[in-house]
Amino acid sequence: MPEGDTVFRAAAKLHRALADQALTRAEVRWGTKSIPDVVGRRTLEVVPRGKHILHRIEGGITVHTHLRMEGTWRVVTDERLRPRELYDRSIRAVFAVQGRTAIGRRLGMLDVLPTSREDMVVGHLGPDILGPDWDPERAVAVLAADPRPIGEALLDQRLLAGIGTLYDAETLFLEGIAPWTPADQLGSETVDRVIDRAHRLLMAGKEHDIQSTTGSRRRGEEVYVHARSGRPCRRCGTTVRVAMIGAAPYDRTMFYCPGCQGGLGPTDDGRPQAPLGHRRAH
């Protein structure tokens, strides 16, 4: 799932393309949902909120989208736009201004609502780790009091918004913390280090198209543990593993190194794990 840095870049791309321009086309293709006639109105701004995108249009209209697992926003110039492209069944939204068209494909969420009621879709979110409302002290206070595993709590967008499974796993690996450690047993100092590390990783990530926590953006060298189960740890050589974290049906995958992070997790059965994408010969 795209994380806060990816969403930040997507919102910035849309803002650059649409802001202060009169819309020449505005469509949502999501069941019975519709958008008022906003052609001729200006886009005021497009802003990220955690993993959400808010497209604010003149006249008090907001189009809210969430990428989920597969969603994308693409901006195409008129010279490169193929008319047939706009008939793709994966398209969920189209916004155009003179010279440019923004196309939203496979979006996971889409809502059209009054700008004054944006709290209906993002009011539940905690401080945005990349936003102007970022409040590390508040984030530390709520996380340090949470009895759930730290790896689960970091994914709860109600506590702080923007962290997904990649930065969750990478942050805890870099801090040498077992993901299943109850957050309220870590102490405020340790939680503060965790949040500061995550913040720095995402701040760096929003500047680049390729996410990296290792400092390298060469293919195969970008991360320490995320999606590297069955492969040797870059630090100690122990085999990186993956196990589920959190309560079903909201549990998520957690990648970690038993050697660097305190042994096998409680949901890990210890069986051999082949590298992701590897298929055994029959």
C-alpha cells in the first residue's frame, strides 16, 4: 500500500498540474457517486492528509481519494494523451485543465463532499507525520500508552497518519526493536526514537520516486528487511522472516530479522521461508 511519502508526492503532482486553473473536465466513475458541475471552477489546492488526498475546488467542494493497494494518479499532457486511454475501465476519476489531464486509476476510496465536512473522511486521523499538524510529542504520548505491539500500533492511522508496512518494518529494524514488544513497555524515550526515525525516513522518502531506507536506490538494495523474507539480513546474516502482526481481520505482514530484533515473533511458526517470488521446482 502506498505510504505517506508516496501520497505526498502524488498530491504535490496533482497540485502542480491543477491548482489555480479552471477545470475543463471533472468526472468521477464510482457507482452512483457523482460530482456537481464544477467545470469552469478553479482547483484551489490538492493536499495530502496521511494516506489520503484532498482535492479542494472553488465553491466548497472536496474530492477525497485514497490509493489503497493499487491506486495511482497520473498527469498527462494533451500532446501525450491518447483519447482511448480515457475509456479504460480502471479509471475512477478524471480532472482536466488546459493542457493537462489527471487520471485516477484503481483508486481504493473516492468521495465528493463539502470542504467544510472533510472531517467525515479524515477526522479520525492522528497527526500527519508529513503534515503541518505534525506533533511528535502527542504521537509519543499516545503510542507510549498503547498496550498493543509497537509494530501494530505504528500502523494505526488514528494514532499517527502516514506510516505503512514498509516504514513500520524498516524503522523497527533500524532501532533494533522486536515488532511484537508492547508499546507501553518500551518507555517514552524509546518510543520517541522510533517516531523520530520514522519521521526522518518518510521526510527523505517524499523527495524521491524510489523509497529507500538504506541510502541506496539501486534495485535490490533499497531496504533492510521489508519484502526480504528468506534472504540474509544485511547486518548479521540471519535469515529475514515474515509473520503476521495485529488482530484478524486487520492483521498485516511484518518483516523482521530474528538476529537483530530479539528472536522469533510469537506468530512466527519458525518454518523455513523461501524468498518472496521464489517458486520451488516441481
